[in-house]
Amino acid sequence: MKEHDREVERLGMRQACRCHILVAPASRGSTPWYSWLATVVMIVVLAAATAAWGISSAQAAGATAAPHQSSDPPQDGAIRFGADFTEPPGQVIINGKMSGSDYELCNALAKRMGATAAWTNIDFGSLIAALNASRIDAACSSVDITPVRQQVVDFVPYRVDSEGAAVQYGNPKHVTGPDSICGLNAAELLGSIYQVAVEEQSAACTRVGKKPVNLKTFNTIADAFAQLLNGRADVVIGDAAIMASYISKAPTKTALAFQGVKPNLVGIALRKNDVSLKQKLETALNELQANGTYARILARWNLQAEKLNK
């Protein structure tokens, strides 16, 4: 099995294809059987691709939408951004208002392009559904770039994050790295690369005779972190900056076990056919890097270490 196929399988694509599809039998004058087959294949491919983000094919087709709230009604010429605002410091609600480094950066990009920005708060796992259903134009939400996601959407890279782990205060389970979580209870963001990382590590644990990781997934990182606070989880692995932000709110109950593992590019996700918007965002980002705006935004949120060098 090729490495790409292994990644597809790990992300649950085969499981996503276990669906019941009713196909009407062909009769005289009806649509040929091979047209029905093509439709079935298209549905299965859609289910496989969207599983890479932790959503169903129905959501991707726009049949259902995750509950969300907008900051302002979109105006003509506005770029409609979507983000999960439970992921500080990138996206966060402060005093009832949307904020964060990614929020500031994408607002600055829109302004540089001569446009306005309209924002919608959406669970991370439903961002690609909203994007492909044209409910938003771009996902500016600390989205890690992976080969499988690049099959579904395009990206404009703007930051480099890394893996970190939050544990209970005092680190009673002695977590020192990804390979030290065998047999532990883990809580992860549904559809994230960290869910996949924990699943891979769990498989590695069993291969050497150790207990698997007891993994539970949640729609938001806030829900996952709550499991750590109430003692139902031993570890939460995620973006190191996000982990540090949550730990800072509960410093007597949680701690950072490790950070800086597996650096990965973060990007603004766009529809595959939106070449014009991609080019405009890339040009605007280059200009913000050149005039210092990009660096100042990251510095305001203590993300200098995640700066993307030109």
C-alpha cells in the first residue's frame, strides 16, 4: 500500500464510504446503468474526500449546515471568511467580539485588497462543508496543510505551527512526547491532524505490545480541553500555541508536557476553482510581509516563532 493510501485510510476515508445508496434498476427508456454507476462513484469520492476534514458527504453537499453566527452581514465585495473561534490565539472571542492573530491578519489582507471582511463562526470540522457549499469564500482558521486536504481545497500558507501537549497539572502520567501516551485517555479536535497523529501513535503502541490510546474526539478544542479539566482525559495534543493559550487560563490545573514537535505549514483554505482570490491573497500577504504589518500582528499575539519566512 502506498503512503498516500495509508494516509487516506488513517483519515477514515474507507469508513466514510460505508453508506447505503439506493439505485433504481434500469428499465426501457430509463437512464443507462452506467450513468447510475457514475453517480454512485461521484458520491463515494465526495464522501472520501470530505472525510479528510472530519465531515460527512451530506454536509459537503450543503444538505446540512453547522450552527454558526456572523459578526456582520456580508456586504457586496466582501470576502466571507469562516473560522472556529475556540482556537486562541489565532481565533478567539474576547468580551463578545471576534479577535485573534488569524482574524487580524485576514482582515488586513482584505483591506490590502480593497475589500471588506465578513466573518462566520463555524466548528472546525464543518469549515470545508461551508467552503464547498459557497457559504464562505475562505477558511482562515489555523488550518494545517496536508497532502490529503490539498486534494480537496487550495491553500495560501501564512504561518508555521508545531505539535504540543496539554496535561493535568504536575504531569502525573509522565507525558514527555508523542510516544509516551500509550494507554492514556486522549481528547482531540475532530477532523484535525492531531486526531490522526494520536490514532497513528495508538497503532504504534499496540504494535510493540503496549495498550492503545483511548481516544475521544470533540467538535471544538474547547470541548476537548474541558475533558482535561474535569479529569476525563490525561492529554490533549494540538497546536502548541493553542495548547499554551488554554493552559494559561488554568495554570493550576494544567501544564504543557511538550511542544515544538512536527512543524507544519498553516494556510488559508480556498475552493479549488477560486484561482483569482488565491492570487490576490498571495499578493496581499507578500505586501504585508514587506511593510511589516504581518510581523507586527504575529508579535501582538506572541507568535513570532511561527512567522513564515519569505
